[in-house]
Amino acid sequence: MWFEIKVAWRFLKSGKTQSFLILLGIIIGVSVQTFLGSLIGGLQQDLLDQTVGTSPHITIMSEDQTPRPLQIKNEKMVRLITFSDKDEGINRWQEIENNVRGIKEITAISPTINGSGFALRGQKNLAIVIRGVNIE
């Protein structure tokens, strides 16, 4: 072990400029790797906070809005999507909210209402989703 250390030390002392450049390259490489790792970690956390952080973990919907299972038609798996002709929310939502509020694992409840519409400006129109939230 000591022989290898002596040979390495002699090599480092003989070519000081080369040793300095090698050491500088290692320092820059490690610095860049550390910086990029921190940057990617921060961006990943920020992305998660923006996308998932404010989304509800549990959504309670009325019975006609629950997902339907796949059906087999003409040897293909299909999911029928139908739109009701009347917009109906959850009846007695205050009662459901009070029942859910009694569960100790739930930290916050916010009743919402969703709708769709168009945003018009000049000759352009865009489809939008309107969501109303009870801030309290």
C-alpha cells in the first residue's frame, strides 16, 4: 500500500501543471454534478407541489358521474361516455360534508362546483372549465 502512495506522490510532484489540471477537472466535474442534482431535485419538488399539491386526494361525486366499467362491443373494449341532459350535483351535499368532516383523518373539505363554457375574445373562442370553490 505504501509503495502505491509513494509512486502516486512522486507522479503528482513531477508534473505539477498536469496534476493541477487533473485536480481542477475533478473539482469542476464534482461541482457540476452536485449543482445539477440539486437543481433537478428542486425542480421535481416544485413540479409535484404545483401539480399534485393543490389537487384533492379524495373526490366525492354524484352517482351518475362515477366511472363506468369497460364493456365489450364488436370484440373491442369500449367505455361508453354519456352526458346527462340536466346538470345535477349531489343532493344533500351539506349532510355528506358534515358526515365526512367527522372522520379524523380528513384535514380539509372544500365543496366545489364544475361547469364548462367558452371564453370569447374577438373572433377567437376557447373551451374552458369553470370551477367554483368554497374558500372558507
